[in-house]
Amino acid sequence: MPIIPRSDYRAPCLLSSRHLQTVLPTFHRRFKPNLYRRERIETPDGDFLDLDWAGQGSDKVAVLSHGLEGDSHRHYMIGMARMLNRYGWDAVAWNYRGCSGEKNRKLRMYHNGCIDDLDTVVRHVLDRGGYSRAALLGFSLGGNLTLLYLGRNSGMIDERVRSAVAFSVPCDLAAGARELARPANWFYMKQFLVSLHQKVRTKMADFPGMIDDRGYEAIKDFKGFDDRYTAPIHGFASAEDYWEKCSSGRVLHKIAIPTLLVNALDDPFLAESCFPRDTAASSEFLHLETPRWGGHVGFMEINRHWVYWSERRALRFLES
């Protein structure tokens, strides 16, 4: 019964607010941008993915997947890569299509179910040779991707992929979308829609007549965006169809390698159904930890090394 009954995360004094934990880390840590070495790889459908490598040639490697409208340079990605490097791991932080600073070739974007791209990255990393052990780490949307990949491909994943860690995961996409649509979360929703609008405009320039932003200002939530863009572009019948098919919660019971899921109880993005207690209680491999604090991809700590609890926790699990 791998439910972790008591988390050892404690929010710093005066920083226990869910919203401070969610927003402040973006400004709290500033890392030098010279950690990575970039590599571009081709995808089977004729597009490309940009991978950012950090490491010195270890025999173990971690593949890091970022959140919605993030990239490899988000503080949580660099922080995790630094921590892994410090303890003898190589890290590969991959950028989803359209997230690396350069526009992609295809109309297709990224979404919560693009596990084919994650598979392309994992295969490429392991095919390079030299790695005897690999781990997958994901944050928010990247956490959903990681868990969905492990569940759908259970029994077919390279045996060198031995463990995984996911933070702040909307395991139930429909419930998560409804949670973000609440008035209390209008700030986050607005920021996501503004950023996604820029992605749409970029596609409009390259694919005239196939995508447009007429009336975009009427979109107020993920239901509106996913119905208009995500679903039709990627072959789903509707937003609800997309959410149902791409929610990792549907396949968590199939995960067959040691996996840690950490969702904070005060996460403003997550509904109650994003805490899969029953699944974890009956699973041999899925470990569920639910700290009282942490917000969404927060888990801040104050120390001279700029290390967050999430990084220490992930390393502890991977090394155990």
C-alpha cells in the first residue's frame, strides 16, 4: 500500500500560501543559462524536438518534462537538472513542439497526450549508448505525460527505465480544467490563454486557412480552447474526448515501475479526483505523497544552495 502517510515537506515561514508557492518560485530563483547543451532531433512525422542536455557522461540519466507553456529553462527544470548533476546523474530537459524558442514545422502542437514525442525522446536518449539506468521526471502537464506514458506502455518500456517521479499532476484533466475555470483562478487561466494565443498566431502565419484566431477573446477557459484548437487539430472529437483519453488517472493502475506522485493538498490547479488514493492503495508501484503545502510546482525552501524540497525528494526516491 504505497501511500506515504506523512510528508516531510514544511513550507517556509510566511510562505505557506498556495498562491505564493505557485507564483513566487518563478522570481525567487534565477539560474545561469549556461547549464545546457542543445541537440535537435527529428520526429517520425518530419518535425523536430529540441533537447537540452546537462551532465558529464554518467551511466544514469533522467528525462525531464515541463509543464503547460513551459520550457527547459523554467526554474523547476534547471533546479532539478542541477540537483541530478550534483549527485551523478545526467539530465535531458526536452522542449515540446513550439516551446524551444523556435516555431515547429507542423500544424500539430503539444498536448497532454503527446506520449509519442516523449517516446521519441526516451528512445533517442537510450540509443546513444552508455546508460545502464534511466528515470522519467515530469511537472504538471509533463507529469501527466510521464504517467500516461508509463501506464499505456506498461510492459513495453525499455527495461533501463527503472523509476519515475511526477509533481503537481492533473490526473483528471476534466476536473482540472473545471478547477482552473473557477473565478479564484482567473489570473492563471488568463496567463495561459494569452500565452496559447501567441502559439495560435504563430501557426496562423504558417498555415493560413487552417487555423485562425477570430473571436479568440471569447475563449475564457480550457474548454473553449480545447474545443476549438486542441481537439480538432489532434484528432479528438471534443475537449471532453481529449480530456478523457489523455488523463493519466485512467491508467495509473497499469504502471509497473516504482513511481512517485507528489500532489500538494493546497494546489490551486487540482481537484479532489487528482489525488488517486484508492489506486495508490492497491498498487505495488505507484507511491502517492500529498504534502499539506506546496502549491502548484512550488515546494519552496530557503537555503544557500537554492535547492527546493521537490528536488531533494525526487533524488531520494530515485536513489532508493
